[in-house]
Amino acid sequence: MKQFFKTAIAAVAMLAAPLGAASASALDSISEAGVLKVAVPQDFPPFGSVGTDMQPKGYDIDMAALIAEELGVKLELVPVTSSNRIPYLNTGKVDLVISSLGKNPDREKVIDFSDPYAPFYNGVFGPADFSVEKPADLAGMSVGVTRGAIEDLELTKIAPSDVDIKRYEDNNGTISAFLSGQVDLIATGNVTAAAIIERDPPRKPEPKFLIKNSPCYVGLNKDEPELMAKVNEIIAASIADGRLNAIAEKWLGIPLPEKL
Amino acid sequence: MSEFSLWDIVYNLLLAARWTVLLSLTAFVLGGLVGLLLLMVRTAGNPWVIRLVRGYVELFQGTPLLMQLFIVFFGLPLIGLDVSPWVAATLGLTLFTSAFLTEIWRGCVESIGKGQWEASASLGMNFTQQMRYIVLPQALRIAIPPTVGFSVQVVKGTAVASIIGFVELTKAGTMITNATYEPFTVYGCVAVMYFLICYPLSLFARHLEGKFRHVAR
Amino acid sequence: MAYKFDFGAIVPHWQLLFDGGILTTELTVIGAVVGVGLGIMGAWARASRAPVISQIVGVYVELIRNTPFLVQLFFIFFGLPALGVKLTEFQAAVLAMIVNLGAYSTEIIRAGIQAIPQGQIEAAQSLAMNRVQIFRCVVILPALKKIWPALSSQIVIVMLGSSVCSQIAAEELTFGANYIQALNFRAFEVYFVVTGLYLVMSILLRMGLKVLGNFLFERRRHV
């Protein structure tokens, strides 16, 4: 009898053990694989763009490199567009999304956000000969925006009804459309517009008005507390020791603001 | 001031064009193998198999290539396979090619007179032997011109792969356009490069058509 | 992480798909009508007695048939503004489809014309009909009838090709799919449903073209 109970309890314990272990956490699988896969933009300067060697470079790429270094693993950059970065995360193609990602309630339903790592204002920009100072002035004009980006969602809320909002698949399309004059104005990030102006483009995206202060966050899958904690730890450490400030100076030309 | 000179543009486009050629070749060869397999099972005559293959062909000929690529790209990870743009593009384009090729080849096989089948059957050949020694060799000769002609469609189809992020000639063109602000020049170069790859194939297909035109029917 | 399918997430956005389907249809109809018209003119030009016209059309046809539709579209939409020609995305999409179908139809119709027996033309000439009359009455209708299946296939191909027009923000069916996917992140479900919609549309289009062909070409039978 006693023997029977001992065996039974041992059997139940063995069956229950897998329930406790569950599936490997993301942080564990990253360490085990030795590789961190990060989704980064390649059409959104200065966060991610390509040079003559067609290699990605930018704020987000440096951020990804910093995190990979702290985790002690290799970095694998996966270029993405605004429309596929979240599906990439959800389907496990990447571990993190570092792609000038803004936070909003719809996105919070499907992914988690870390602490902010970069300042970012969304705004409407365009050449000097379009006089626009507030949303109401947009009446009758066309504005290009990247589909699904925070600029898209926010602009749709505040724009008057006769504004022609053209949504492009990715930033490449949006910027191309603006530069070729297919749209009058462009809604994008302040630093992106500045980066474009710096390259002496045919049409200059000068600031018209700012839509929203929407800092950048690292995107993670839901239910990954260890990975989240680790990423936040790395962000906080890099703010404290000035590494993040150096990245900001390099790519944005301004020091990191006091409060992100 | 863009960092790209005209030579930089052409050089980077040429590098990307390698991927276009590689993807085209891979999809064409793999698609051909799958198409041949489908052809064999379809010709064997089982009515259910015929319906299935016909449905397969209708599906790929009746939907946009872009949608097919999206489904492969976003769908495969859901069943646990990790898929890169290269794998998704190869798989999607292979399936697309296989459907069209099997249909082209079906027409060629069906144009082989019934007499050939009957004669080889009376020599005691089974289905595989009939296909291998009598029917396919003859069908092959008729099939070559349209098959080579279709290869041009495969090369053009690789351009759609740029939309799922595969960096081939068109995607490189988009990226360089935004780095240089010269869409006319860049897309012009892109078009010329595609032309240089496709036109020889088109000419070759037409030449073959002429050669085989006098094949007895 | 097990993925839970949620096709219901598409339902609230059905309007986007409906509007997109309407635009796809508009693009296809205009593209097909003008494209075939362009093809008839092109086929006529290819048979022209002035070799220069025939060669120019020949260059146009080869250029279009040996470059991808997507590149043609980008060139028209992003590239032409550099020459001062700025088109809206609808205009650019339609133009690209017309130019594309025009090239393929030129070749298809030309093959049909070449298949008209010489005897027909000689008979018409002996009735003192001029070239234009011969083309209109004796050549083009039988030619179109002969190549109608091939032409129909090409029209379906162009309709399916319209899906890449989403890349220049033309709000057709694929754009609708992309937009919904950006809102609810249900990529697979949306693309699966929209692929089904395209399949239905292509089947309907093929049937419609078959009926149209019968109407145009069979009616004249007086038996």
C-alpha cells in the first residue's frame, strides 16, 4: 500500500513537472541560439537607412547592437517595413522590434512595449510654399503617410474631412511620393524630415505642425517578463552611463532629453 | 547631395540582379520538377487526381502572384516554419511556375495522338514506360518553345518578390531611389536590366518556335 | 506560441474590401477596353506599309513584354514627375495597365490577323474595298474571334496584375487587404480571404468575357 502511494505520487509529480517548466522563455532561446534577431527599418533615416554598401545603419541599428552586446549574443538584423514588423514579431521571425515603434492601445493588445529609448515627434512637413500651421489648414491638400504608422492613426483622427490622405505600404513609398510631388505634404517623424532635408532633396519637408510626441519603444511579444526586464535594464543602464546619449548625438544631432 | 554616383547606382543594381537571376533559375527548375510530377499523375487518368490538379492550376492561375507570396510569407510561420523572404519567394514562385508549366505541358502531351499510346501499349509497355520512351520525348519537342517563353514570366515575377522584402533588382531600385532622389534614372536602369535578361530569352523562344513550326501534327 | 486564427476580425472592415473590389473592377474595365483598342491599332500598325511605324510599335511591344509590370508602374508614377508629368495613382495605375495590355494584345491580335486566309482579303479587294474597309469588315472581327480565348486570358492576367497597384497607394483590393492587416495584425486571415475574392473575380471575369465573345462574334451567324 505504502509502496503504491509512493509510486503514484512520483508518477503524478513526473507528469506535473512539464507543466511547471512550460515552453522555453524567449530570453532563454536567444541565449541558447546565441543570436538576437531584431527587426529594423531600412527606409527611415536616421533610425534605419542604407548607404552605398546597401548595409543598414542608424539609431535603431546601434540600439540593437547595444542590446545584443549586453546579452552576449550575435546580432541578426532583419529589415522590415511598418506594415510587417508586428506580424514578424508575432510569428517569431524576430525576437525584438526596434523600428521607431510607437505605442498605442491597439498595438498594446498584441505586443508589449519596453521603456522608451528614443525621442520622437510626429508631424506634418512640406515645402515652404504650402502655408499650413494647424490641422484645419490641410483642407484640400494631399498628405502622404505610411500605412499603419502612428502618424497615420493620429493624422486620421485630427485631419479635416476633405484632406486627401494617401497611405503607402512602407516609408520608401511615402518618401518617394513626397519627393516626386505626388503628395503635397508628408506626415512623418521630425528627425526623419530633418534627415531628408540634410541630403538636399528636390522638395524640402519643413515642419508645419507637430501631431504627437510619441517616443520610440522596443517591441516584444506578450508574456515575456524576463526578456522585458532585461531589455529595460539595458536601456536604463545605457542612459545612465551615457552610451544612449552618444547614439542620440550621432544620429539625431541632439542630446537625449531629460525625460523620455 | 546623394552619396551615389551613376556607377554606384548601376553597380548596386547589378549586384541585386544576381538575386533576380538566382531566384528565377531556382523557381524555374523546382517549378519544372513539381510541374512534371503533376503532369505524370494527371496523365495517369484517375478522375479525382485530374480534378485536384485542375483545381491546383486554377488556383494559381486565378489569383495574383502577390497574394500567393503573401500567404506563403505570413502563413508558413503559423505552422511553425520560420520563413525568410528568400524561402517564401522561392516557394511561392515555384508553386506558381509549377501550375503554369504543368498546364503548358498538358497541352503538349494531349496533342500526342492516341495512336502513339495504343501502339506502345500493344508493345506491352506500362504507363511509366509509355511516358518515358514514347510520349514525353515527343511532347518535349513541342513543349520547348512555350516553356522557354514562360521563363520570361518567371523572371518578371521575381519583381513581385520585392514587395515581401526580398532584395532583388526591383527592391534595390526602390531603396536606391530613396537614397538618391532620382527615380527616373534608377527605375530606367532597372527596366533596362530586366530587358537585358528577358529579351534574349524571348528571342530564343521565338527562334525555337520557328524551328518547330514544321513538326508534323 | 500557438497562433489563434480569427477570421471574424476582418468583418468590421468589409467596406474596405468592397471599395477595393470596385476599384479593381474599374481599373480592369477601363484598362481592358482601352488596352484592346490600343492593341487593335498596334496590330494594324504592325501590318502597315511604312516600316518605321511597324518598327516603333515593335520596340514598344518588346519593351513592355520584357519588363515587369511593377517596374513599369513605378516608372510611370515616380519617374515621370521628373519630366513634369505627374499622374494621380488612379491615372498611373490605369495608364500602366493600358500600356501593358496594349503591348500583349498587339501581338495576340496580330497573330489572329495573320491567320486570316489570304483568299478572304483577295475576295474583298476584288470587290473594290479599300484597306480600311477590308480591315474593318473582313479582317478584324474574324481575327478577334479566333484569338478571343487568348485575349481573355491576357485580360484576366492584367486584372490579377492590378494587385501590385497597391504599392502606389491605389486603393484597390490588395490595398484594402494591406490596410486591414495593418489595423488588426491578422495578416494570414486577411490575405486568405482576399485571395479567395480574387479567385471568384477571375472566374467571373473569364465567364463574362466568354459570354461577351459569344455575343460579339456568334450573333452574326445567319443560318
